Amino acid sequence: MPQLNPTPWFAILVFSWMIFLVVIPPKILAHVYPNEPTSQSTQKSKTEPWNWPWY
């Protein structure tokens, strides 16, 4: 039965993992986020009570 011969399947496994570990991580790490996070001020803003029209 040819399925039990590990030689071609082991090579496919090794080459596929080489692709996953060598080619794909630089592509993921080179991703640029469109909106950079900004730091918020540490001062608390003054909160106003809501004016509910039905109250």
C-alpha cells in the first residue's frame, strides 16, 4: 500500500512547515494598522447629568 510509505508524505510535511515558518510570519509582521492607537489624557472629563425628556 503506497499510503504507508512515509518518504513523500514526510517531505510534504517538512516543506509545508517551512512555508508556514519562513514565508508567512514576515507577511503577518509587516502588517500596518490603519489607525494607530493614541494615548488618552489622565484627566477626568467633567460629566454632565442627562436631561431625559420623559422624566
